[in-house]
Amino acid sequence: MRSLLLSLSLLAALPAPAAPPDAEASDPARLGWMKGAPPPAERTIRFADGSYADFPAWRWSVAHFRELMPTVQVSRGLGAPRPLPRAERGDIDGLRFTPLGGGEPITWAQSLALNYTDGIVVLHRGRIVYERYFGALTEEGQHGLMSVTKSFTGLLGAVLVAEGRLDPDRRVDHYMPELAASAFGSATVRQLLDMTTGIRFSEDYADPQADVWQHAQAGSPLPKPAGYQGPRSYFEYLQTVQPQGHHGEAFGYKTANSDALGWVIARVSGQSVAELLSRRLWRRIGAEQDAYFTVDSIGTPFAGGGLNAGLRDLARVGELLRNGGRLGGQQIIPRAAIADIRRGGSKADFEKAGYAQLKGWSYRNMWWVTHNDHGAYMARGVHGQALYIDPKAEMVIARFASHPTAGNAANDPNSLPAYHALAKHLMARR
């Protein structure tokens, strides 16, 4: 049963050990996970028994999901990659800043270790000024984006809205009659995009009865146990979601919203989120590598957390957004879609969610909007994955991480001020 519950919707969302080993001690290359032919039993990682989610084995898993579970390709096409010019700098590792909440200043390099960074690249004005890889990740490797995936799903939704193919004021059941009897049916597409739906969906990973575990069980590609009568796919699960509260009252971060949006996108476009992402982004940005989604038992891409990609390709998407959706003289993404994300959502709705470290932020089209003086916005993943876009500083940061704690509150204190400090540093030293 444990293996069925540990699907991609949780991906190591088990309670972290009381005192997890630090980044150096948990380095998967140093520990030798999955090395050998075959690897020794104590260094073997499997999806079926849940060992992939145990820390520190987890740090190897996030860079090797395709070897552990079924996936679907996000093709980059057959064209040559578009090179990213380089102007690397040696003054970033020593940059000092004060973490959120105060305390002694730390350096940029220290923050990477504190947050179990697996890879990070910084673009300034379209040039790579900083790039590092750690642990199991290499420049030719791919890494799980976790909930950064939601922002890609939201971006596709925003594109369809900007093109007039998806009406944000229509109810979800207008597009998806199958969801009419669920809590989603009476929500508008806009409420789905901004996660202000009134649905019952607990993401309390410590509670074995939480809805997120049922979602995980439905989406697991592994065989269900004898006697199991529940939903057997993401589509089936979404039809069972019940109401709680009222639509449009408050922001509530719930993964089921992203999967429901992925279904709407597939119905409206006639393509899965994997196919649409390939055609609208990956084939057009000059990506170096194919990306891929993890899938459920019927091949449905996990729109809430299953995307995996190369680090520089993630940065390429950020640079495209920073430039208003234009690349090489072509408008790849409608400018209106990006402008709508940058405007942000309701700060009052967001405040009700109680994110103490994100005061004054909002959420729009499944993107996190800081509303700071640089107009920065970002995509966020539960173990420290991030795509941070700072328009004023002309900066993009793409980061992969494998923090042992499932929650951004564990890494935000050493990440968010680092990003802003670097933005100001780059602006001051052009």
C-alpha cells in the first residue's frame, strides 16, 4: 500500500528526519546511490517500494525519475539548439545578504548548500553569468520541476485565454461536463487558474487521511491492491472532489486545481499538456533537451508536478517571459498572457492563505507574484525548485534543489533574499 500512496503528486513529501544530513553529507554522488551492476542492496532505489522518496536517496531520484517510473516526452523537435551567450562572473559566490527573519549575513555560495541546491543558472540580459551543478545533476541531465510544473500549466491556460480559445468567466463544467457533479463544475476558469476554488483538498502530508494521499493513490501507475474500489486515474479522481467553502473567497494552494486545469486545456486544445507544451514552447525556444512528464496508469501527464527538464532550458523559458514572449523577432507567447501574470492576482485573497514569509504577494495563472519594487514573479517547487524572473534587473534565475523538507518555508529564508540581493548586485555592476 505504501508504494501506491507514494505517487508523483507527493514526491518525497514525507516528514523530514529530525536532523537530516547536510548538503555535503547527503550528496548522492558521494554516497554512491545506484552505482554498480547491479548496485548493492543498500544503495538500490525503487519506485515500487517507496525507497525513491526516502532522504537522502531522494536527492538521486529527483534527477532520475525517468529511470523509475513511466513518462511521456515533451519533444524539442529536430532543430539546432539556440545557444545562450556567456559572460560569467567571479563576484557572485561571495555576495552577502541577510536571511529573512534576520540573523548573521551569509554568502550566496553558503545559501546554495543550505538549500540543497542541485543546479542553478543565472541569466543577466540574456547571458549566462553564473552556472553550477551539484550531486546527481549534470549539465546534460534533467531534474524534476515539482510544482514549478503548475506554472507551466497555468501559462498554457493563460495563452489559451489570450487567444480567445478559453473564456476565463465560463464555468468549468461548460468545458468539462464530466466535472459538473464535482466541486470544480461550478467554479469559473479564472478561479481555477488562480486557485480560488472552494474545494475540499487537504495537502497536509503528515496526515495519512489527507485528500492529497487519495489523489496520489489514484494517480499512481502501479497496480492497485486487491479490493481497491477508488479512482484509478487523475481524470477519475477529479470527478470525486467535493466542495468546501465558496469559490472566489480566498487563495488556497491545492494541486488538484492544476490537474483540473490540465484536463480543461487538453479538451479545449485537443492536445495533452505534454503535447501542447512541446508545440507552443519546447520546439520554439531552441531547447537543448527534450523534457518529459511523469504519467498515471493511462498515460495522463501529471499537470500539477510531473514535468522534468534541463536546467538551461528552464532558464530559456524564463528569458522568453522576461522579453514579453518574443524570441528572434517572433512572438512565441502572447504578450497579453505574460502581462496578465505580471499584474498578479488579488492580494487580499492571497493574504487569507497565511504565508507569513510572502507578505504582499499574490497568485495569478499559477504564478507567484512578489509585487516588489522590481516586479519579480516566479514559479515555485516544494523542495526548492524555482524559476525567478526580475524584469527590472533583467535577470532570470533557474534553480533545481532537493531539500529534505517538503515546503518552501524551509528554503525561502535563504533563497528569496539571495535572489533580490543578486538582482541589485547585477544592476549596480553592469
